[in-house]
Amino acid sequence: MAGIYIHIPFCKQKCHYCNFYSVVSLKHRNDFSEALIREIISRKNYLSAEEINTIYFGGGTPSMLSIQEISNIIDAIYEYYNISANVEITLEANPDDLSKNLIFDIKEYTPINRLSIGIQSFYDDDLQYLNRVHDSSQAHKSIEIALEAGFNNLTVDLIYGIPTLTDEKWKNNLKMFFNYDIPHLSSYSLTVEKNTALDVLIKKQKLANISEDQSIGHFKTLLEESEKNKFIHYEISNFAIEGYYSKHNSIYWLGGHYLGLGPSAHSYNGISRQWNIMSISKYCDVQNHESIVHEKEVLTNDQMYNEYILTSLRTSWGCDIEHINNVFGNKYKSHFKKNIAEAIKDNKVKAVGNVYTLTSKGKLFADGISSSLFYDLLAL
């Protein structure tokens, strides 16, 4: 499988917790679409004519684009790439952008077949803590209109571990989500990334700090409620009804190839990883696509093994020890078996045949378990 990720960097305002590249100025808005289409054309050989199974508009706030801009971008991709007949095309959107007219126009005039709505919480005080633009009323309305428009393949983001989010409110957030009969949920623990507004405000004691115990409690509730509602926990932060897994994100987790377009976007072709310049002005000025790439690294065997461990162990598909042996070699297989033993003994990992997966207990320690299995920490 292969996919295309398109980074739309524009935002109305920056969320306190966000560390993705984005800009609140629209100074380069008119130039951006033209620059993006130039890159689409110039990078057409990056994936060696592989069939494109997914197209993902992320950001930033892709729902700030006009219908015409979205259509022009998709038309260019169809013209220069080998697109699957069953392609999944996802648009990330914020509730405040999703008016009834826009949602119905997206449904009628574009081939977008999946919406990802950044709800984060159905409570206003949580949204204010996060510095989100929308309010709880818009959160509900955006979902209701999307369902009315016929977007059956719909996913919602919810954040837990927010200091203002009590245990009762978190259960209610999940209850409201499940009551909508939406087939997919992405749910993340609030983290304080270095140099974000949240980091600064907490250090200045203008916002309450997050609690690890609260986040763990919320995660346990998330696991319980998703199981009750027959959702499959197929990746640490992702839950879905059978048949509604995110095809695009699954490419990342299963080691597929992807082309990243737009400022700061990352690409991977199975051999090397590269990422674009993190500047909207420089991006729009670039005429030669080679100048778009800020940095490139050819991955070592150690790095590729470590990435396989990091991504696969987060999923319900797990780590396949025979895959490790066949792709990376016996020394990696021996290293894995030796270092996984303690996690199995502690009931954090279970093995079924050749496949190792996290238990419910192990899901609380996913990153730590993965790092204990890495072959060479200096390679990361």
C-alpha cells in the first residue's frame, strides 16, 4: 500500500498543545495551492508508479481550503499518479469550519469519502484550556451535519488527560461519541510538547499541569467503554468498527510507502526518509522540487528494525518474529526474543504463534516496551 499526505499549514489560531507546523497568517494563501500543485507534478516519480491507496489532507486546518482549491489539488494528483479505484480520501476538519453548505458541497463536488473532525471535547472549559476555536455546540452540530450529508466513513478526535476534564466528563464525552454511531475514534492523551504555548503557560503557572495518574485512568476508561461498544482497539490511539480502520494511518503502522506534500511534510519510500522545508514563504518560492526537501536520511538496518518494532507493537497486528528474521536477520530475532521475555513474564505482552502483541496492561507501557527492544538506541 502507498499513500499521499498533503500538509495544509493554515490555522485560524494555534492550539496550546500543538507542535505541528502551522501559520495563522494567510499572507501566502493564494500562492500556496499553486506551489503545492508544482510539487505534486515534480514528485510524481517518488513512489515509482505504485498504486495510491490513500490521500490524506492534514494540517494545520485543511477545511480552511475552498472547494475549488481542494478539487484542483485532487485533480492534479489523479492526473499524475496511479490512483486506486477504491482510494480512501480523508479531509481533516475543525467543527467551526463545517457549515452545512461546506459539508454538503464537499460531499457533492469532491471525491472526499472520509471526514476526520477534531472535536477534542464536548465541553467548553476543556476547549478553552486547549485554545480551540470551536465550542461544544459547534462540535455537536458538525457531526450531525456530516451524518446528514451521508458521510458514513467518519472519524472523530477526542483528547483525554486535560486537567479540566473530570472522570465523569470523560465518560460523558465517550458516551456522546458512541451515541452518534460513528465508526471510528482517534483518542490521544494530552502531552506537553517542548516550546508549545501549553508548555510555556504551565511553566508560568497560568494553566494547570497535566496529571499522569489522571491520563492513565482516562485511558483505562477508554479501553473499557470501547470494548463495551464493540470497537476494535487496532492501534494504541485508534478504535474502530470492523471495516473502518484508517487505511492511511495503517500505511504508517504497517511499513508502507508514502509521499508527503507541503511544508514540513515527511516522505518514506522504503529506503530513505525525507522532510520538506518548514517555511510557507520558502515553500511557495521554490521552483525546483529538490529545493523543497530540507533533509534526507538513508535508513540503516538498525533504524528500520527499530521502526518496525515501534509501529507494529502499537497495533493489534503486532510484531511477527519470523518477519523480523526474514527481513532483518537472525541477530535481530535473537535480540527480540531475549528482550521481550521480561514483558511476557510481567503480562505486558502475549505471544500467539510468531506474533507478539501488547496486553491491556502492556498498552499502558507501549513506548517503554518498544524502546527496550530497540537494537541500537544511537541509531534513532
